[in-house]
Amino acid sequence: MWIYNSLTRKKEVFKPQNPNRVTVYTCGPTVYGPSHLGHARTYTNFDFLKRVLEYHGYTVRHVLNITDVHDSMIEEARKQGILIKELADKHLEHFYLDLEKLNIEPPDVFPRVTGHIVGIIKMIQTLIEKGAAYEKDGSVYYDVSNGKLSGVKLKEAKTGTRVALDKYEKEEVVDFALWKKTEEGEEEVGAVWPSPWGKGRPGWHIECSVMSGMHLGETLDIHGGALDLKFPHHENEIAQSEAATGEKFVNYWVHSGLLTVEGKKMSKSLRNYIEFDTLVQKEFDPLAFRYLCLTAHYRGELNFTWAGLEAAAIALEKLYDEVSNWDAPGKIGCAEYENKFNELINDDLNLPEALALMWKLVRDRRLPTAARMKTLIQMDRVFGLKLAEVEEVEVPEEVRELVQEREQMRREDNWTAADEIRGRIEQAGFTVEDTEKGSIVKKV
Ligand SMILES: [Zn+2]
């Protein structure tokens, strides 16, 4: 399998450190507001990558971090008059649901920064001991002149110039904050911890070096994130980790392309900022968004338009329709298609062409539906469009009646009775799922 490594800027043969196991770390959300479509695309793209690895038989250990201390967290918590922990909890719950709606396999660990302060302080101490960081007025900075800063020529770096902001501009290659002295208003929102340098809180970049090391080891097979994190965030992660451990930090850097809206960068000031919820409110199947992501290569830009999403929704519906009356998957699939599919996903995840291949298979009426279904379900292990669930389920009359009875109880807010009926449905070997479109009954 070939994968494009952003660090070397070329496609490389993928070879994990352990032949059966792959470690993947992806930078997760700063949980100060709801997810937008850009986030949804990034997490979906990395889900495709994870599924391709699993398709090839690797066991993937995936860590996605949650940034619950950050300039933006503090600003928003102050605005709302709540603790950063409360703000994080509120948005996290929602974030997990968003992942589920997009059929994203949950990562193995969702580490939170606030749960790793001790480890963060420890790494900062190591960096000071190794001469890669220094303390100044109760804050600690990474020294870009002494430490390693990959990919950026040191002569461009403004050594001795410091930046305390979590996000800063591309031109500023400066000493960045690892630990920030407590500022006004941070204590009230619960963003203060004791440290050897006095009261303060971690800067943004250090968290990923600490949490990836703690949960996955010093050298990662794959580190991913959205393209706009490449600088300074990922550069800084490399610098910190390699200075602290003396080991190579990441073998393959993978970056997901950005999402634009009607050809423009998504931003609040342009009023083209679309939250993931808006899509659900407009009653789009979230899997239609997943389908839309498949139509663009993960490294390229995805230009989001409502018309484009509508087209994706129609295509997905058509796909479900096509296969709904096919025979159950047989023992033998369509080898020719499976080989071609392998070739495409192994070429740096060429999913747009793999999707086109899937449509070719769907329409290839020379082949029996049982064989096509077998191959289709195999392809869907990567696509994640829930094609295996399309087949119609025979629901016995008595179960159907129970479901109706339960819906009636739910409408009357009689939750005890509704739960009791759910138990009886489950005893009959079925489960019931509540969706916006009503109850869906499935076989256990
Ligand atoms: Zn990160």
C-alpha cells in the first residue's frame, strides 16, 4: 500500500513498525463550539484511512485527542460564565454523536488535555533540562534556535521572539509557549494548575506530543490532521517530541484537504460557516455527507455546495434502491472488481475512483446479484455506507404491533411502558432504533 507522506512530499510504501499493528494519532477538536463541516470531513477522511488499514488485516490503535484547554476555550467559557470543563462536556457529548451519525468507527482513546497535566509538566521539564526550552516570567517557551524545528530553515526563524497565542500566523517562526503563566480571568473558568514555574496552564502544541507518546509510544506510524494544522502545530509537535525523546516522532504524516463552501474558505465573517447540525436539521442523511467525502480525494479540496450534497443524497438513495432486492451475499465475489478495488485503495486511497468502480459493479448485470453483493459489502468495509443493512428484514406481525404500541407510549411520554415493550421486542430477537424518521426495527 502506498501513502503520501506530507513530510517527504512523496508517495511511500506503507510499512508499520509492527507488521500486524498500526498506531494512528489524529488531532481532534477544540471543544468550545459545535462541529462544522470542515471537522466532519477531516474525521471522515481519517475513518476511511483506518478502514483501509483494517481491510488489509492490520489492527489499528487510534487515538484522537480532545483539546479542552485553549485560548478559544477560555474565551468562550468566560463569555458564557461557566467553567471550561462544563463547556467541554457540553460539546463533547455532541461531538461523539456526530461521529456516530457519520458512521465513524470510534477511536480507542479520546484523551483530554486536562487529564494529562502531570505528563505535560514532565515533558516540559525534560525539554528545559535538554536545553530546548527556557522559563521567562513564569511561562516556558520552546527555543527554536536550540531545538529542532523540522522543515523550516532556522535562518527564517526569528529566534528570541516569543509568541504566547495558541494559534499564530505562518510567517512567525518564533519561540512558542509550552506553559503559560495564569492571566486574568483564567482562574474563574477553572483553567489553572500548579507547576514548578508557578500557576499556569499548558500551551496548545505540547499536548499532542505528550498524549501521543503516552498512549501510542515515542514513534508513531501515522500522524494525521487537517491541512491547516501542518504549520505551526505539527512542526511544533515534531520539534518538542524529537527534542524530548531523541527518537523519530512520526513515520508517515497524513493531512486531509480542506473544505470550502461555494468555492470560498469557510469563516464566520463570510457568513458561510456551516455547522454539522444544520445538515441534520435540513434532514439530510449524514451518510450522504460521507458519500460526498468519497467523491473527492482526501488530500484535495472539497468544495461543498448544497446542490452537491443533494446529488450525493440522491446517489446514495439510488444505491440503496438498486441493491435492496438483490440476493443475499454468496460465497464467491467478483474477483476482477475486488482486485481493481485493492489497486485503487492501495494507491494513496484513491476512493473517488473506487466509488466509480463500485457503481460499475452495481450496474454489471452479467454477474449474479449474490456475487455482486458479496463484493459490494467487502468494498463497503472501506466506504462505510451501511450497505449490509439495506436488505429488507422480515418483521413478524406480533413484533410490528409491539413497535406500534411502543411508539404510542412514547408519544404519551409513558417511558416505563415504552421500555417494557422494548424488552419484549428484544426477547423476540429484534432491536428497535429511534430515528427522526420513526422507529427502525432490526434483527439482533
Ligand atoms: Zn495536535
